[in-house]
Amino acid sequence: MYNKKQIALIFSIILIALLLFLTTCIKTCTITYCIPGNETQTYQQTYMIPCWKQIIRLDAPDADYGENTYFSGWYHDQELNDKVMIESIPAENTAVYAKIVEKNPETEFLLPEIHITSEVEWENIDRYEYNTCTYTLTNTTTNDCLTNINGKIRGRGNSTWQEFDKKSYKIKFDDRQNLFEMGSDKDWVLLSNSVDYTLMRNEIALGLGQLLGLQYTSECQWVQLFYNEEYLGLYLLCEQVETGINRVNIEAPYGPEDIVVSFFVELGGELDGFTLPLVDEAENNWQDYFSCEILYPQSSVITQYQQEYIEGYMQLVNSAILTKDWNTITDLIDIESFCNWFLVNEIVLNGDMGWSMFAYKPQNDKLYLGPLWDFDQSCGVSGTGGADYETWYPDTSNQNAWFNTLIEMPEFRELLSEKWGESLPAIQDFLQSEKEKAIIFQQDIDANFERWPVLGSATWRIRDEIGALKTYNENVDFLFTWLDKRISWLSAELGNY
């Protein structure tokens, strides 16, 4: 039998051993909590974590974030793209960012809301002249909200402006605004997507451009639009296609005598610019409608020699492509940008592919194609987009002479095949996530078609097959079934080239 002193000694040894064990098996972990607001609030919490516990359960925000706001989850990144799942993270020193949402108590929308106030009624908004107004952005994260910001609004579009009651708009702020972390600028676009009953085609095409790495592809965001408190429907907010530090970032200082400067050019139909001459020995040539308009430098400052330089350069590019001179082609253009631009347009079989393009040439650099734009008449919705997914280009009057030629060249086909093989899994994952939006935002989408009851009708260029679809879900099923078939056809064409 042990006496009392021995028992006490044994107990002390066990206790010391246990304390040593716990000391070596417990680590400290510090989490920095960041709460957005006018200024980001931060505080730290240190946790004592035993070695057998690898997960920390995050606390609720320790902050007062105001009326009509609520905490919507923790994120690993300040841009709120990477959500912390089930509010717990690995036991490591790190920072987390709170998503604090300002809710409009008068609506049930999940999407952000833009409220425009103006003395001019929306029916009287002019196509060309701006009207003054104020903007309020709500029902979104608090760091994206705006209140009574001064600006202007005018109409946007040509045929769609005339043919549809739901209009697109160009909006301009008096001071630069960084909407949804897209970069600060004054000029933005609200697309109505009136031709597209899924409201997704432009967003999908722009997402594909970003996925394929096409530089300066516009970011975009679905928003609910109100004008003088009247609901106008679900719109796609996009960056304006223009040069600038947060847009096509090619502007560079130059002197009045410089000829080789940066250029930004629009190519397409009925533009105020120069035409590309006929290449006699070429099988493909541009039709009479096609022209090139210089957007940067602006017409008020561009010199005669600068204009002659870019016109001559574009003629060299045109001749090299249409005569299939691969070495000269790759000397004059950034072939990767042409490849990526072509793939996006071909995935969705864009009917405006031969009608509207943008290109830019940074100072002392090659010609790049982009940014992407204008995809509402794609994926079989329109007569110009074509229903046939088994073709390299829709059978329209606006044929694209450059790509009708490039697709016949083995060098270009090899580049397409390589890029397709690298990108296909990501493309399929992206399209699946897009399809899920139809379920997530069903209530917001339903409100749009209550405001504009167009489902089941075929107007302007909308095909009868689309007009026969009576519900939004039928339109979504048509779109993604069409895309599945299109991708299968492209894979057969490019997979084993």
C-alpha cells in the first residue's frame, strides 16, 4: 500500500505530465475579423486550440452595422467571392471578411437595386441627349451601396430601341463610381436583354471571355431597375466599352508629332470611318457594309499622319489574313486574342459576329481583338443567330471575312484545338453554375416577366421556335440544351485536330 506522501507524489507527477502534454498539444490561433463600412472595422480574436481540433467555429460579427442591414456570412477574400463554408475554417492565423447586406425593406428581391430619380419620365428618355438624374444603389453589400449620386441617363441601342418597350440605357455619373468592384468610371451601360428571354446570353458570353483570358472583357452584374419609383425590370449592368485606366487600358502620353500611338477601333456595319479595300486574290472579302471607325485618339485630336498609319496597318492585317499569309499574320496581330475572341463567338454562335467588333493596338504593339460585346442574338434565339449549331458560322448576310478565312488555315485550327482542350472542363463547370442562377433568382426573374409579359411571343428577329416557349424555364432549357449540343459539335471538330 502507498502511504499518503507517495500518493501525493504520484498525483503530482501525473498532473505535471498532463500539464506538459496539454502545453505541447495546444496552440494559439488568431483570427482577424473585418467588417466593411465607410471604413473597414477590424478586431482580433485569439483561440486556444487542442491538437485534435483542427477547425475553428467563427463568431458572429462584433459590430453595429446599421438599420435594415444584416450579416450574410464570412468570406476568405475582401472582394467577397470565396465564401467560408458552414462558418468554420481551419485553425490557422488568417483574416475573414463579413458580407453585410443592406436590404430594401419594401421589396423581396435578392438582386441589387438601382433607383433612378429624374424630372423626365422614363417614356420620354431621349435616345441621344442625356437627362440629369440621381442614382441610389441598394439591396446589396453595404460597401457597394450609393445614395443620391448625381448623374445623367440616355437611351442606348438602334433597332432594339425602336422595336422593344423595355429599353437599354447608358448611364453617366458626375464623379467616378466603382460599381461592384468593376473599377471606378463615370460611364456604364444597363442592358435590357429584350431579345433574350433567358436574360443570360450576354452574361454567359462575357463570362466565357473572362474564363478564356480575353483581356478587357467587361464585368457585369444583374440588377433590378427602378425609375421614379416605377419598376422597370431586371437589367444587366456592364462596363462601357471605351479606353481608360479601368477599361481598355492603352492610353499613353504622346506628343503632337508622334505617329505610332495607341489606337482603339470599332469594326462593323454602318460606321463613320474608312473601309478595307478588296483583296483581289482572296476567296473571302468584306461586303460593302463593313467599315472601321477610330475611337481613340478621338477625331478632335487625331492627326492626319496618325490616321493614315492606322488605316495602313489595318489594310496590312486585312491583306495578310485574306491571303492566308501566316507569318505576316502573326507579325501583325496578337493571334491568341483572335483565337479567344473567335471561340467565345463560336460557342454561342453570335449572329453579330460579322457586324460588330472592337480592336485595339497599344503603342508599338500588335493588333488585339476585343473587348467582347453584343450577344443578345446568339444561341439560336434570333434569325441572325441561326438555329443550326452544327456550323462554324451562322448563315447570315453579315459574313466575317477574317474568320471565314482563318478557320480554313491549319495553323489557326491547331491553336483553337489546343485552347479548346485546355478550357473545356472549366467551360462546362461555368455553364452549370450559370444554369443554377435560374433557380437561385427565380423570384427576381418572375418579377421581370410580370412587368414585361413577352414570354410566348415572337417579335422582331426572335425565332418562332423561341416564341412558342411559354415559360421562362422552357427558355432556359432551350438555351442550355442548345449549348450542350453546340459544345459537343465543337469538341468533335476540335478535339482530335
